[in-house]
Amino acid sequence: MAGHRADRIAVRVQEEVTRLLREGVIDPRVGNVSVLGVTVTDDLSVATIRWLPFGGIGDRAAIAAGLKAVAPMLRGPVGRSLGIRHSPELRFELDRNVEYAAQMDDLFARIRRDGEEPS
């Protein structure tokens, strides 16, 4: 049952963090960030936010530093919008799934090419 609540909170955290990053954060390092997903622990103490630079463009190290800097400032507004007593700690994590999928596509393409017989 707790997992269902965590899932609902994760959706709301994603919506609120996305809104705040677009409208409420002044730090120019985090201006173009796509929030891809959020996972919240069952006890609601930590929200892990997966992100990528919008369009894949940008200095990932600078963006990560900016997100780490603004995370404590976002925690209060996120908690208030959720209406929960204790807002989760916000941890930003670069989402590497897209890169991994691209690598796998390349690998499968090479396997298909290597498996074709010369005509």
C-alpha cells in the first residue's frame, strides 16, 4: 500500500519540480533541463529525479552542479505543493537510459551487419 502512495507522490513531485525549474529557478545552469522521471522511497524521505539536458545539449557537469545547488531551495515549495508534513530530500541524477539505449541500438546494428552474408 505504501508503494502506491510513493508512486502518486512521485508523479506530483515530477510535475512540481518541472514547473519550478521552468518558472522559479534563476540559476542559468538549470534553464534547459528535461525531467524524465521521479522515484520516491516508500517512506517518502527521498525523491530521486532523473534528468537530461533538453535536446541533449548542454554541459552536463555544470547542469548537475546547478541542480545540486538548487535542490535544497526546491524542497520547501515541493513539500508545500504536495501538502505533506515532511518534504522528501530531492536528489538529481543524470538519466543514462537514453545513452544506454542508443549504445544497444548501435550494437544490434553492428551484429546485423556482421551477420549478413556478402552477395
